[in-house]
Amino acid sequence: MDEVGDVTVHVDPEDDEAGPATHDLPLRQQALETLSSCWASIPEVEEVTQTILHYREGKIDIDLYMPLSSYGGESDLSELRSRLLDSLKGKNDFRELKIFFG
């Protein structure tokens, strides 16, 4: 065990047998390519430092992380979130979007 330097534990928050299946959803790389394509005209996306995809209840939830310096207040955040979600209309694999700053 002397070689182990880091361990990541993932706890699945849902029972895969009880909820909608996620096997028909795009794989991570394909989902990221779809987001990139849909968001190509939104300049703030260039400031995203991390994108985390959560496959839950048959949909993909998105967490975006941006530097604190990108935060322009609640009004700007609401407007950015609306533009990002609007650009995903018709992309039914995606459900929820959260934006974090720090």
C-alpha cells in the first residue's frame, strides 16, 4: 500500500435499478462537444475552468466552475444562465445547470 498516493471515492446518489436508465445518454466527450457547439457564441464560456457532468434520473446535469473575477452579480449570473440554457433548447439529454464561482 505504500504506492497509493490518492484515493477518490464516488458515492452514487441514486439506485440505478429504480430510476430511468442513463445508458442512452451521450458519453462524456460527446456531451462536452455538444455543449461546446451550443455555447460557441457565448463568450463567457471561455472563462469556464471546469465542467462536471452528473448523469442522474435519465438526464445530464451540468456544473460549471468559473473564476470569482468572472462574477458580475446576480443579474449578470441570471442572464448568463438563461443564455446558456436557451442555447440548449431541443437538447433533451440535458436538464439542470449550476454555475459556481471561486
